Amino acid sequence: MIDRRETRRERLHSRASIVFNGRQSIFACTLRNRSETGALLRLADWTELPAVFEVDARDGETLRVRQCWRRGDDVGVVFMTEEECEPNTPIDFAAFRALRARVAA
């Protein structure tokens, strides 16, 4: 197996939370390893995630990340720079349901 990491990762086993949708969606995860540029997250169950989300680490740090790869419950992420970060608009569930109802009709 080829190691494509740019920097060395520190092994961890720390609780964290995956947060998205204007902090309306929160999932528990485990931070398995971390480097200067990215991390490996392990979810308890397979959950659909957006391409970009936040990770609330146990130490109180919030990291904005982009999903790079996914194998089952393991998710590889890269930390986003400030230039890459832009506000994430929450999903309007009422509008989404109305659109879905029109499509189904």
C-alpha cells in the first residue's frame, strides 16, 4: 500500500462530533489520527455526509474539513484553509419537502 500522506500523522482515539447544516445535524465520531493537513474519522454507523463539514474535537477546537475519501465507516478529511471556507447555508427542509412532493406528483 502506498502512503500518500504529505505529513506524518499522530495516532489518536479521541471523541469528536461531525457538524453540518448550520449545526442542525450532529453525529458522533472518533478522531483516529491527525496531522497538520488532515485526519481520519471513524463513525459508529455509515452516515451520508456532505463534502464539506466541521469537526468539533474534544479539546474544544472546531475544524472545517473537506472529505477526501470514504471506506465504510472511515472518512479521510483534509483541513480547509481560511480562503476555502465560506458560510454554509442551512437546508430549508420545508422547501425541500415541497420540491420533493412536486416531483413525486
